Amino acid sequence: MFNAKVFRVSAWMAVGKLLILLATNPVHASGVDDPRFYQYRGGDFTNRLGNVVFGFFKRLNDEELSAYHSSVMHALMAAENGEPVVWYRGRANGVAVPAITYPTGSGYCRQIHIQVTKYGVTNTFSRTGCYQNAVDNWQWKDR
């Protein structure tokens, strides 16, 4: 009987820790590959948890995601600095703007400002992509 109570308490503690991580981790909103849309609102723990958990599943559909990726890649590879690459699909829209290009020892890097809107939530973030001549490949730089 005592072991069953200890097991239940341990299980609830694990669930509580997971919920705390979900409620305090803002990383879901800024992914370049597949942005998520949740809106942070102040308030009690339950409201914040609901915004994060349900917002985690608010994503771009396949058609919107394709338009998003195309605009980011066009901005990264072909657009001039400051030239916006705008896209609209379904209920989502966005823009990718290369801000600066600078040389590196093995190629060059471009900082891209990205803005995506869906579900009435706008995500804005910047990432840097670097082209490496030796491998003929683009890679996102770690932050």
C-alpha cells in the first residue's frame, strides 16, 4: 500500500515538472523549419499553460509551410539586402528580408529577418544562414 502511494506521488511530480517546462519554455515560437503560433498572455499559471500547450499545435499547413520555406530560401539565396520576399497562402502570410551579407573564410553569411502571421499571432525572428563554398551548401548558424 505504501509503495502504491509513493508511485502515485512520483507520477504526479513528473507530470507537474513537465507542465512547468511547457509553461516556461518559449522556444516553440521561433523555429525556422516549422514555426508554432502561440500568444503569450500574462495571468495565472493555468492561462499560460493553456496558451503554450494549445499553441504548440497551431502550425502552418503543408501548402502554407511550402510558401514559407520558398520565401525564406529565395530571400537567403537570391534577394538583395533589404528586398522583402512576401508570401500569402490560405490564412497565413509572411515576409523574409535579408538584412546583411558578410564574407566568411569559406563562403558568406546572410542575416534574414522573418515574420509569419497566422491565427492572429505574428512571429518575428532573425536567423543567419551561411553558405560554404567547399560543400556547396547552406546551413543555419546556431544562435
